[in-house]
Amino acid sequence: MNSEVIIIGAGAAGLMTAVTAARRGRRVLVLEHNGRVGNKILISGGGRCNFTNYLATPDNYLSGNPDFCKSALARFKPQQFIDWVEQHGISYHEKKLGQLFCDESSRQITGLLLQDCAEAGVEILVNTKVTGVEAAPAGEGSARLIVQTDKGPMSCESVVVATGGLSFPKLGANDIGYRIAKSFGLNVTEVRPGLVPLTFSPRDVNAYGELSGISMDVVVSCAGRRFRENILFTHRGLSGPAILQISSYWKEGQPLTIDLSPDEKLEEWLVSKQPERTELMNVLSQRLPKRFVQAWCARDCPSKPINQFAIKKLREIAQTLHRWEIYPAGTEGYSKAEVTLGGVDTGELSSKTMEAKRVPGLFFVGEVVDVTGHLGGFNFQWAWASGAAAGGCA
């Protein structure tokens, strides 16, 4: 098959690009280094794929240029993918906060994409390793680029890099997309794990490392952002939706501020208990998980009968629990990260087409670009939107 468009990577963004380009009549070849397509799709959402979020707006994305994602998101909205899902007879449900999941299996999303790729004439080669992309020499006809692979060089008019980021290395994630960008002189911003559990400092491990499994509904704040969700204690640190969300904004050395009782102000309630002889630990356990209270008291506020605390001290205790500070030591790394923050600098790309401004015919889509969504289907929506933008032009 003589391809006009070669897409590197058969994940969400790559397959979306392939369908869109093929429906325009382009001859499309998708190269995937794994033995099957859509590995991250298959494991997402606990195997049910949080395939979009109908509340998605540009405010749900991080980027060096917050405006970059606006064009693609405006032209391919969540409802368009929802319509596609419904056309394939896939049943789905909203879990919470606009997050849509398949009722049955993530395989239905890969099936949808593969069926429509097949109908549009897309060819997919798995177990094909790409080692680089080069400009085609003069005299190569309409070919502008050559993709170097372990199966030999392949020429084409357009190359779309949809290789994802560095998260989930066990699924074959690697840095080839960034290397391709750099080989053409394109800037790649600093990359780091995103939507990732955070680890305790040695001092906090000693105090809270035995609380694994405890979950609490809280508000977590850092770097001017706040999220209301659950946190989950682990043997190594903190996880859960609120921590994954804030991790994308957290940087080493910064504290997390956690309101452990966002719905009820503890100050007046605690003061009202002051006449009692009940141990402070037992009083606080009426509002917070007992194991957490035991650990917190053991380290920060030795328990004694509450009537032995001055009212001023009880107010201080309440404020401390509304503004509990934790200084994480780091993250759990790419092996536990949902996404990779950073990537191909958006200043190098057209926001309308995802094409490199200085390299005609070279496109970047999805996670490899410096656009990262919040937890909850937003990164899939970016994959669909950026893939549709590139597929409409490549």
C-alpha cells in the first residue's frame, strides 16, 4: 500500500487521526510498536474506559500556552464522540462530574475505532518499531518525509506523531515522539509524571504509613488550585482522585494544604465539646477516621480529656485540621502516572491543524503535545479533538 499519511502510534489520538484522514480519501498507514492497538484505552477506567467528559472546557487543561487547546476542543466537542459511541450501540453511564464510562468494556471503544478504520481503508501494522523520521531527499515525488522502521524506510506526504508520553512504561511507552521532534529542531518542554500518587517524607511515613486503605472526602489545595475529591492513604503516601488532580500542579518543595472537614466547620463544634471529659482523640473520631485521628494525635497533639484544653487551643486544633499541611517527598513516577506533563512545545505547532510550523507535513497529537487534561476523561477528549484536527489536514 502506497501511503500518503503515516501515523506513528495506534492509541486514541492516532486512531482518531487515521479515521478522520481516511474519510477524506487519504491513504493511511498506522504503525504500532506493540503487538496490539490501544493498550492504554483497554486499561483505562478500570477496564471500562472513561472515554470523555461532557463538561470539558479549556480550563480543564494544563499547558505552557493555555489558549492552544481551545481551537481543537471547540471543533470536536464531547457530544460528537458521544454521538459516535451511540451510533455503534455502545451503552454508557455517567459515573460523576461529567465522566462517561462504557457499561461493559473498554474493548468497545477500541472496537469502534478499529471498525471505522477498516471501513475507511486504514492499514495498521503492529510490531513495527519506528526509529526516526527524516526529510525526504529531492526527487522523491510527492513524498516529503521518510519514516525509518525496523521493517525498512517508508515514504509519505505527512507524518502524524501520536506516540503518547512516558506513563505506563510496562505498556511500551517511550520517548520516540520527543526524539522525533528534537531531530527537527523543535522545542520539547520539560516532561514529568502527571495524575500520579505522591509519596510521604520519611517523617510522614513514620506517622501515617500504616493508614493504608483509609479514604477521606477532602479539599486539597496547592499552587493556587483546589480540588474536592477523595484522598486515599497508601503505604508510601497519598493517592485518590484529589491527589492525582493536584499532583499535576504540585512541584517539589511545595506543601499540600488539605481541608479534612470541608462540609462542617470544626471550630465551634469542638469548642462546644469542651465541658466534656472525653478524650480529644475520641471526640475527633466522631468526625474523622479513628485511625487517622490516632496517628495525628500521636505526632502532633497528644490526646487528653478535652476539658483540659483551653478554648484557644481547641480553636487552633480545628484550624490545623482544616489546613493540614503535608510536604510530599516526590511522586510514584511514570509507572503509576496516568499521563505525562509537558511535551512538544505548543509554540511549534498550529493550534488549528497540529502541524509543525517549521516542518510541513509533520504533525503531533495527543499526549505527546504539551497539553494535559485533568482526571476524568479530559485527556481522551484531547486525543479525539487533536486527532480530528490533524486528520482533517494531514
